[in-house]
Amino acid sequence: MHLGIPRIALSHLGIGMDCSITPLRHGGLSLVQTTDFLYPLVEDPYIMGKIACANVLSDLYALGVTECDNMLMLLGVSTKLSEKERDVVIPLMMRGFKDCAYEAGCNVTGGQSVLNPWITIGGVATSVCQPNEFIIPNDAVIGDVLVLTKPLGTQVAVSAYHWLEQQDRWNRIKLVVSEEDVHKAYQRAMDTMARLNRTCARLMHKYNAHGATDVTGFGLLGHAQNLAKSQNNEVSFVIHNLPIIAKMAAVAKACGNMFQLLQGHSPETSGGLLICLPREQAAAYCKDIEKSEGYQAWIIGIVEKGNRKARIIEKPRVIEVPAKEKDGEIW
């Protein structure tokens, strides 16, 4: 499908996408590359390393690229850590990052570390691709549906967990959520943020996806709007359903407009892929993910005739994830 795309078209597209795509001078190959970094948002350094790596790789997966050829690690080591803290925390973060890369089938071969006031961790992911290995996210057509592969609400869950130690903040939400609910939501947020979108990317090819993006710092609506802007056809995206980590919609409502979760503006970290799929293939795609990984994906909206914009309907349906609690299981 992408054979014969001229160099200028590809390099122009690459500017607004999750990755840069650079046609190489060798035999029809393209260099697909992305970079990202995070500040710590969970207490476990090892899990934080995994989240950072999954977050970097997610941009490749949003283009349907399933093989990463190389990863570099970017590490900011805080000058505020004691020597003992540094010797415990930093190796754990690095190990989490490397283990996640290994899970993705690639190695961390280098990078850069610096001393500065803040802890940061991120990296660079690179893949050399043939034209059939990536999906340029500009082919949505009227009648497609929008699929989301991870639940929303990671920022709300992490914030609520930190508020357990801040009485004034906790007082705002304790009427709608218990401490146990908050701990469980935090565990779910860590689990979903550390999970790779690799299977979702592989299945995009099997089910003829017309384009995708990953949902991260701009929130669901922000990323949907970016994806809508890139479309060749005169289409718009309309989102009807919001799958949200259980109880986090109630927490967001109790906080007024602080998170903007139901409005689609709450930032997510290492979120799911938002994918345009042919209507007749979307349900099978979601079932295949559940069969392969044991995790749900959801049809959350439609592609209709329009002017390359995205919106969430006035009263979207909130889907609690999971729908029912199971003893001893996160999901």
C-alpha cells in the first residue's frame, strides 16, 4: 500500500506522527524512529523503568511497527538523591527498562546519563522497515470504527494513590472511593502502563487498520484530534464510550474539572492505541487481543463524514474496567 510514496511525502508525514519516518538511500527501506522520556510517577523504580520503556516503544507500535531494532536509554540522575538512594533506585529503573526492551525483542545498546535536579528516564527506539511493515495513519474512511486498547484514568489513579497521604485532598474523594479501591486502581494503572502495545500493533496488519496513534500526554481527545487532522479523506471522529479504570470516573467527578477525564483531556502515560478499523473487522480484532493477551479492547466511536476533527459526545457512556471485581486478580 505504501510502495512508491515519495521521499517528500513521507518526511512531511513524519513530522506530525508518533514517529519520524525517514526513507533511506538503501533499497526501499525507511528508518522509523521515536524518542520520549518521563518523570517518575510510581513508587516502584523497577516498574517505572518498564513504564518508561513501554511508553517509548508505543510510538512505534502506533504505526504498526512490531520489531524494534535498537533502543537507547536516556537517564537523568537526581543530585538530590543520597549516594545510598542512588545506588538502589537507579539500577532498578535501568533493569526495568532493559527487561521491558527484552520483552519487546530488542536490546538496549547505549544511551546517555546526566546528573541534574530531577530523575528522568526515557529512550530512543529505532526500526528499519520495509514499506509493508508500517501503516501510515491517514486512511480512515467513513464507516470505520475507533478502537481503544487500554483503559483511561492512569493519571487519576496515580494521583488518588498519592492523596492517601494528603488529608485535605483525600477528604475531597473519600466519599466516592475507599482506600482499597484506590490501591487497586493504582495497581491496575501500573499494570496497564507497563504493558506493551506490541500485540495490538501486530493485529493492526491482520485486521486492515487504516491508522492509529497512542494515547499519552494530550489525553484521548487530544490524540484523536491529531489523528483526525492527518486524514486524507474528509472525515471526523466521534467518541461515544470511555473505558476507565474502575472507580476513577467517580474520583474525577468529585474533583470538579481538575482532571478533565470525561472531557478527554486527562493525560495518560503509556496508554493504549487508538485505532481506525473497518467496522466489520473491529469486533474480531478486540476478541483476538483478549484471546492473545487476556486483556480487553473496546469499540469507542465511529468515523463519519466531516472536517478532520474529533469530539466526545455530550454524555459518553463510561465503561468501568473491569466490570466486576475478582478476588485475588487485578483485572
